Amino acid sequence: MIWTVSSFTPENLMTLTPYHHGDLKNALIQAGIEILSQEGLQALSLRRVARRAGVSHSAPYAHFADKQALIAAISTEGFRQLYDQLAAAVQQSQGDPLQQLVQATRVYCDFALADSAHFKIMFSGVLEMEDDYPDFVDISLKNFNLVIEIVENCQQAGILKPGPAEELAVTVWGLVHGVVSLMIEGQVSETILTRLGPQKMLVSALNQITIIEIDPQILD
């Protein structure tokens, strides 16, 4: 909720008339994502997102108590987008566990490289009290459960070794996330990236933990 410009007069300054922005919360989240992408975390503040969204400086407080709450909302939105893309990839490869693993890896990489600032804040650990944001916790767990599902399917198909699926899911996620993070930070040899490209480099990484050898041409 924000105030009309005409409200700011000496006569009615104390009795401002509010009007509805529409989807103010989402507008503020999108403004925050844009600021992150263009200027980084240090530039993010409730005042800045209000200015970018074209609302009063007090408007964000209708939805976010502080910057931490805004970061939680931005991160939650990121995990929702990631989940939707991963779930679509899994569904499209239904019945083919190897393709599910490879395509989910491809989606994860594409998502991260498309908006690295948004991706990085999702995993930044800057939220001091994650349990205060149940939507964030729920969607994070939903993503992890999807990885577990992929791992279980691959175990049943003899692609990944047997064992506790949760533990192996952490290994798979950690492997893919680590390689992608190195790419984002420019810590991967240009020679390797040029020769393989991000996607085939990730397939090469997956081959370190799979029972079968995945042909990098699977992505062609």
C-alpha cells in the first residue's frame, strides 16, 4: 500500500489516503532481484527496492520487516523458479533416470549462469534465522527432495551406487553446485571451458560418481 502524490499537502499530510499498488510484494521482490543482478548485495536495501518499484519508502514495510525478510523472499522466489525448472526436466525425462540426472544438471547450470547474483544469494548463508521464514525452508527442502528422487531413480537403474539416497543426494548436489560456483567466480580454466563448455564439463564431473560412463554427447 502506498500514498498518492496529491496526498502530500500541508492540509492532509497527517491523513494520507492509501491506494493499492497491485501485487506490491512481488514488485518489491523483482526490484530486489534487479538490484542484486546489477549492483550486488551491498546495494540492496528496502529503501532502494522501494525507489526502483516506484513506491514510498515506507511501502515495503507492509510486507518485509527488514532487509533479512526481503532477502528471504528473494531467495524463496529463486528456489521456486529453480524447482519449477528442475521438476519440468524430470517430468520430461520420465522413465529415463540417466536423462533425469543429466537434464537436471543442465537446468541447474543454466539457472545459475543466467542470473548468478540471484543464484548466489540463495546459497549465501546471509539469512541469520532461516527457521523464521517457513516458505524459504519449505521450498529449499522441496528442491532437495527432488534431488533425492533423481538419485533413487538412478540407483534403481544402476547408474549410481546403492546406499542412503539422502547422503548421495548431498554429494550429487554438492558436486554440481561446486563446479557451477567455480564457473561463476571465474575459477575454471578457460582452456577447459572452451574445450568442453559448461554443460559437458558437468557431465565429466558426474562421471566421477556414476557407475556407468556418461557420454558427453548425450547433451547434443
